[in-house]
Amino acid sequence: MGSIPDPGELTELTQPSFDDFQRQTSLMTSCTLLWKELSDHFSSLEQDLLNKSEALNRKIRSLDNQTNESLNLLRHRESTLDDALQIALRDIDNRTEAALAALSRVREDVEDGDGEVDNGEGLMLKLKSFCLKMDALGFWGFVMGKKKELEGLRAEMPEALGECIDPAKFVLEAISEVFPVDKRGDKSGNDLGWACMLVLESLVPVMVDPVLKSRMLVTPTVKKLAKDVAEKWKVSLEERGGVENVKTPDVHTFLQHLVTFGIVDSNDLGLYRKLVIASAWRKHMPKLALSLGLTDQMADMVQELISKGQQLDAVHFTFEVGLVDKFPPVPLLKSYLKDAKKVAASILEDPNN
């Protein structure tokens, strides 16, 4: 039989060393710290998820409330539309008589020959008279003769157009003499783009949806007529040789027509961009470009203007659409001055000048 090991010897063989205890202690400490770190991390994640979930729920509740409010407003508008129409129809005769009576009171302010108006009240009454009677051609003829009173017309026209039974249709009929094509026999007459722009811009505050500000309240019938007008203008554009050969006032009128009647077509953004670039010097083009849905292309359009040597137009665009940080104006203006000096020097050196 084998010998039995001495108990003291066995204890000595199995007893862990102090280093083993230290390693185990260090390992336990590391595990504890790691567990605490993981626990804190997951607790933080859980809290973040709870916060985001609560924020999302608040946003959903807010959107639900806004949706319900909009639906209630739309239902209310729909329910009151018939009543409002009846009231408007009953009131139209009274308002017409009141306008005509007021016109007679300021008869001394209106000249018999060409309808010259001496004050703002007379101008407003004259405009309202045409609008109340839905006399679009008379309205257009009156406006054409009042270019010298442009600021007065701009101030009074929106209110006057509000008197029309159908302002949108009234405006389409009014400008039909020269847009989408000029029907005047004498094409050498004065350009009436200013009058078209004035009437179209004045219609916007009359037709904009008071609740959904980005939408125009245009009836489907009138919107179809407006689309037909736009298509006819595009056909005439091709007949005139394209974007390069069209007059800037015509371009401005066409683009404002699209915005005013809410008939911007996303499939025509390429055409809109070319037209805006070709008429970039016009004061209202940057804001008009935004209304046409060209917001995402504005940076590229500014770059295109710079590449064409139109630094001043580029600066105008950057200020209007908020791209000053991306296109600082000072370098652009310096570049413009440098190019202008080169042009001036070449002109001075030309012996034919």
C-alpha cells in the first residue's frame, strides 16, 4: 500500500499564495468597476430613451392638436361657405350702389377726359368701382394709364381686388390683353409688364389662405385656366427662340403668374432656374426663386452667376436667401471691380471708341 501523505505537507501544497489573493482581489475589483460602469451606461441609455420617448409623445400630441385645429377650421370654413356666399350675393348690390354714390361725391377729383384721379380716395373708389362691376377690361385700361401713380395703385389695389366676386378670374381677364401673348395690334407700344406684375402681386394677399399660408385659395376652374395660360406662354417661348430671346418683363410676369395662382410645376424647375438666372438682375427674383421651389438649388445658382461674371447679382441673391456665410460679399465685390476695370481699360484702348 502507498504511504499516506503528511497532513502538514498537504496543507502546504494547497494553500494559495499572497500573490494569488492580490490577483483575485484585483480581478474582483475590476469586475465590480466594470459592472458599475455598464450598469450606469445602461441606466443612462434607458433614461435617454425615456426622455426621447416622452419628447416624441409630446410632439405627436402637439401635431394631433394642430391637425384637429386645422380640421375644425376647415369644417367650420366649409359649413360657413354657403352662408358667406349668400351674404356676399345679397351685399353686392348695396356695395355697388355705395361705391357709385361715393364716386359721385368725389366727382370733382376725377377728370372727365382720361379719368385722372387727384387723390388716394378717388383712386381707390375708381378701382373698387371696376372690381364691383367685374369690369376687367375697364380696370385694365384704367391701370395702364396710371403708371405715374404706381405707388398709389400698389397701396390701394389689394383692397380693391377684394371687392371682386372672383378676384382670380378677374385678374386673368384683366391681363389677358397682353399675357400670355400680346394681343395689341401695335406691338411697338409701351411694355406693360409693370402693370401685369402690379396686378398679379396685388392678388396674392387677397387669395392667400389665412390658415395655411403657403396655399392660394384658387378655385379648380380658375386654376385650370391659369395652367392653360402658363402652357400657352411656354409654347410662345419656344416660338420666340427660347429663354435667351424673351424679354425680362415677360419672364417676370410668367414666374409671378405661377406663384400667384399656385401652379408651380416641379417638373419645370429646370426651366424656372434658367429664367431666373437670365433675369437675375430684377429686384424680386431671389424671393421669387424661393417661391418657385428652387431653394435647394440656390447655392448652385449663385455659383453660376459668379461664373458668368454677374457678381453683383450673386451678392443680391446671397443676402436675400441667406447664403452670405457661404459666399462672402467682399471678395465678390472686389472681383466685380477688377473685371469692371479690365472692361474700362479695353474700351479706352480701343481706337474705334
